Amino acid sequence: MNSRQRVRIILEHKIPDRVPMDLGSSNCTTISTIAYNRLRNKLNINSGLAKMYDFNMQLAYPEKEVLDLLHVDIIDGGQNFLKSPNNWREWKLNDGSKCLIPKYLNVDIDKNETVLLKDKDGSILGIKPKSSLYVDQSYWVWKNLPNIPDSISEKDLQKHNWAVPIPPYHLDIFDEKQFQLFVQNIKKLYEETEYSISLTLWCGIIEVGYFLRGFDNFLCDVYLEPKRVFRLLEILTESYMKLIERTIDGVGNYVDILGFGDDFSGEDRMFFPPEVIKKMFIPYYKKMWNYIHEKSSCKVFFHSCGALRYAIPLLIDAGMDILNPVQTSAAGMDPEILKKEFGKYLIFWGGGVDTRKVLPCKTPEEVRNDVKKRIEIFSKNGGFVFNPIHNILADVPPENIVACYEAAYNYGLY
């Protein structure tokens, strides 16, 4: 059984030969470039510099040699773009190690060694102080307005650091020439490898509200200005539908997973009660996800951190096939209860090892034990793709990463 077959079987809630493995299928299931450089050294891989494709979160593309060594089954379709060395430039990371970043990024460094992430117009959208490992949002286009404006422009919607594209959506797929390149590269990845292919569309409707208005303003908008929020959601969803339609028209036959994401929960509760989520947001997810299910065999991957237990039935009803990251440390997210209540309806993608209290700071043996315990819960009767709870961060020792994936491969055999 090859990787693509293994993933497709698990996506149909059937049992393959072993639990499918993920590292790098999306920018919420991958690895910090600092940690990745140390992992490469541990694995004696020195074929050029790592590619840091996500500048906001400083994330790397795991290369084929690493994917194969760790028995990974899924690949980010964006890996088959920017193939020329001319598409990349060298960059130095916080620990002094080096990597490559896409040349299309507009990045500068000021006199205080603060990294500035800008848009094409030169507006500073995000900053990374010298001591920081990540880019923080620094510009909110509507933050100082009394409410969401009457006139909403496409330019405003792109005026935040999270709108800076990652491959393959650095391409304008509505331009016919770039669309053909998009299709050809995904098709080539499909034909020349046996990986299951994932694409991250993201298409956030709640988070974009935070990014445009600021977190506190948008929470107030939902309750005080619902008509303006609905108008924003309509405009966003209309734009996302065009992206979804174009993506499926081009590569729907080659891609298994389309990724979406919206964070609307903290560690102990959701930011909105279920009735608000159901009324205001679920109809827009349903519109997007129903289209995907009607027009393709792709599965809907939804990333949402935190304590979203009481939203899970609503998301299932809207068409969510895959839940990520399964943050089992959050309130109401007990893995045994989640598996019992929702295992029939969901693929659990992540939750395979604690990325806060175990993976960074425990011994390799303790990591293996945590992995084994979680696989025994989540993999029962299928329906589980192994991945740590969230991205592997910069402070994770390479020995623990190797132990994590070795344990998952060994314990994941059916």
C-alpha cells in the first residue's frame, strides 16, 4: 500500500496497513525552520539550505529525504512551486543558522534589527523584533474606525500580514497563464510521487475579522453590529467561492485534502457561544464545503485551536471531514471522549503528541510513551492521521522529533 492509497483509505473511515503520517502537509502541521535545521543535522542531511516558505510563522518545507525517513504520507502541494534557485534568497535565523526565503516577499530590517514584513505598497503589516521567533501583526486597516465601513474594498481585505501568500497561492490563478502553471505543477506532483496531496486555502471568515478590526473590536461587532458583520462575511465568502471553484476546476482530481482554518476558541472556552456560531458563521462554512463535496472527492480539513468541543457538531453538519489540531489540553477536548462521540463522523488529524509539555522538554522515551498512548486512543477503528498537536516549534530537540515519528510508525501498524 502506497502513501496515497493509505491516506485515501483512512479518509473513507476504513483501516489501512498503518496510521498515515504527516509532517508538513500544511502550515499548521509542519515545523519551525530552526528546529528543522537541527533535525537535518541530526539526520545528516546537508543538501543545500532549508526552504522557509511561511515567513509569519517561520516554517519550513520538509524535503523528500526527510519525509521518507520519517514515513510521511502527505505533502503540501506548494512544495512543487518556486523550483528554481532564482526564486529564493538566503536568510539568517535567530539561532544564526541559515535558510532560504521566497524572493517575492517584501522583507526589510531596521536599525534595531527588527524585521519588517511589508506588502507590495510598502506598508508594514508585521514585525519580528530581534528576540522574537515569529512575526506579529502590526497593522489593522479598520482598527481605528467606529465600525466595519460601508464600503469594503478588496485592497482593504488584503491589508494584513496573514494575507501575504504562501505557495502555490503566490500565483494569481485567475490569470490564465499562471493558472496553467498551477495546474501543471500539481498534476506533475501527483503523477511523479505517491504522496497524498494537500492544499491550504485557509479562507478564514472569523479570523479575518480579527485581522481587519482587531480582536476586541470584532468581538464587539458580532454583538453590536451584526448586519455589518454579515455583509463582511458575504463579501469574504463570495471571494473564497471563486478561489475554491478555480482550484477544484484545475486540480480537484489530483488533491485529496483542501485545508481551511479559523481560530475561535481559547484554552478554556469558545469566544462565541454555539448559538452565535451557528447563526453567524456556520452558513458560510456550509456554502463553501457543500460545494467542495458536490464538485470533487476532496475532503475538508478544518484547523481550529482550543476548546471548540461544543462547536464540533455544528462543524460536522456544515461539512467538516477532518479536525485539526485536536488540542487535547484544552477544556472539553479529552481524546477518549472526542473519539467516542465523533469518531464515526470525523478524521482526527493531529493530537498525536503534546507539543507544549512533552515534545519540547521530556526525554525521548517519555515522548514515545505519549505517542503510544494517543495512537491507541485515536487510531481505534481507523479515522486518525498522526501529527503533533500543532507545529513543531524552535525549541524541540531533534532527538525528540525522531523519537516521536519512530514511535508513531511502529505503534501505528494495524
